[in-house]
Amino acid sequence: MEVATNLAATIGAVPVRDSKTPVGPALALSASAFSAFIESVKGGQLDA
């Protein structure tokens, strides 16, 4: 997963996509949703 920085300014959200397919589709998340996701990952709250 990577943040699609080339799209961020154009859509006003945090777009994420599969880093192995950079020309593929991006999932646009609100900044607060992305932040909550990152905090959950860092806090070990998500199961693999």
C-alpha cells in the first residue's frame, strides 16, 4: 500500500493504492479515516 501523492491535491482526500500496481485504481479516504487507520496499525489493533 502507498499513498498516491500524485492524486492527493487533485481530489482533496488521501488516496491509497497497491504499490505493485501504481497505475491501478486508488481508494480515496478522508484524512481522519486515514489517520485512524494508521493509528490502528501502529497500535497493533488490526489482525493480519
